[in-house]
Amino acid sequence: MQLPPGYTLRPPTLADLDAAQALMAAVDFAEVGESDADNDDLRLDWEQADLTRDAWLVHAPDGQLVAYALITDRAHLRIFADVYLHAAHHNRGIGTLINRLTEERAADHLALAPPGARVTLGTYINAPNSHAARLLTNEGYTLLRHFWRMAITLDAPPPVPVWPTDLAVRAFEPERDARAVHTTITEGFGDMWGFIPQSYADWQGSMIARPDFDPTLWSIVEDGDEVAAALCAFPFPDHGHIRSLAVRRPWRRRGLALALLQRTFGLFWERGERTIALGVDAQSLTGATRLYERAGMSVARQFALWEKELRPGADLSTQQLAE
């Protein structure tokens, strides 16, 4: 497999961060008319990755960055490839080459997974991206699931949340609450499809040790000395973003999730932010989509998750160049 004449392939450095973010935004705008690419998220991903092995940039002959990919993993069991390819450079074999590189790197995790475990490589694409869907089909991937970005744009202050009288809500205090909130998120997300728990260190690194962390946008609900529920939100450049919302089993069906959403809408309203968004499994087993609809949110964007099982000894070189 080779790039077209004049194109170059290399790993990124942090100096390429702005160019990669600009490419991600351009691809998203071309495909769906908006972008939620965030420099803080991207920088964090790059700082936690081995860029020499886990990421790739493709430049056109004129020096323009036209493709970017990054591999991440969850416990060596679920590997994800984040891939962006400029539409003006489709049908030149670049997408297939990038896919093969991500598969070869993902295969390294087979030796690190528990014996006999099922290891998969997945990639999220914008749902309307039929070009990527064809490429992935040709490469042996299966459309597995859809995910939504749901959002609300406020034109008035949100409803005041109503709390059970025996529970208390307050802002997050990092030194006091971090481990309890990690436990709450882990327990609350345990019912979600495909959830693989993060270690405390990894969770802390991805959620707290980041430039846009603001503890006043995180809320916890307490029942005495126990954390019953938690919500973690961030001030993204163009909207308020809810990253995690979890209610532990003993405190479910008491209206805590809706109240936490309304509290967070109010916090963003006070800051002058009118749009708040989050990501959700469109086939959520917990009924999360119905909760968000009750809170006034609606589907703003759709993603498709394509997945392929990785098997020891697979010979990628025998596959036909599909793009």
C-alpha cells in the first residue's frame, strides 16, 4: 500500500495540534454543517497517546493536511480509531491505507488482552457519511450501533430543580469528592452497553487534569455521607457540554437525573451559555434518551459506530484496496 505520488505520511507532534483540529472541524462542517471538535480534548488525547505509534497525518503535495487518525484503547479489549479524511482527497486509497495502519496497530493489543478475550476495533463516523460507510463495509466492518448528540438551546431560564427532602446537592470539591464520584460514575455506567470501567488514575487524567476542568460545573447529590448521583460538565468553546451523568441504583426513580440536568442548565444560563449538549447511545438500555427529551433536549447530530473483531494472524495485506 502506498500513498498517491507527492503525498506524505508521518506521526504528529504537538506542533500539529491546531492543523489537526482545523481538519477535524472542516470535515465535520462538510458532512453535517457543524463541528464539536475541541482543542482541549484533542491535546489531552495526544498527551496520553504514543504519537509515534498511535497517530498518523497525511499531507498533500501542496503541504495541506488532508487526513488524520488516532488509535485509543479501553483495557486492550475495545480499540477505537478516530479518522478524518478531507472529501477532496477521497478515492485515492488514503482512507484504506489509514484503515490498514490503524488495524495493524490495534492488533498489537491482542497480545495484551486476557487470553481468549474478544478484541474489537471500532470507529465512529457521522451518520450521513456514505463514503466512509462503503469503505468500512469493504474492509469487513459491521454497522453496530448509533449514537446521538442531544442538545437544548435555552431561550429562558430553565425550571428550578426539585430535590427529595432527604438529599442534598452541592458543587464538586476535587480533593474531597474525586474518588467517590469516580465510583459513582463507574457504578452508574455499569448498565450501559459496552461499558469498560476506567481506573481512577485514567479517569482523573481525562476528567480533572485538563485545562477546561471547572469544579463549579460538577454537581453531586448526597444522602448523608454517601454520594447518590453526580454530573460532570465542561465549558466547551461553543456550548456547555455534559460529559457524565450517573445515579446509583438505590437512588434511582427519584427524579435525581432530571434535577441534575436542570441544575446544570441553570449554571450554564448564569454564565450566558444558551446551548448545552451531551452524547448518548441511541438504543440506551437505561432509557436515557427519554430522560433527555423530558428535559427539553432533542437530537442534534447522529453518529454511527462500525466495528470489526480482531483475530490473531489476520493478513491485512491480502485485502483488496477498496477506496
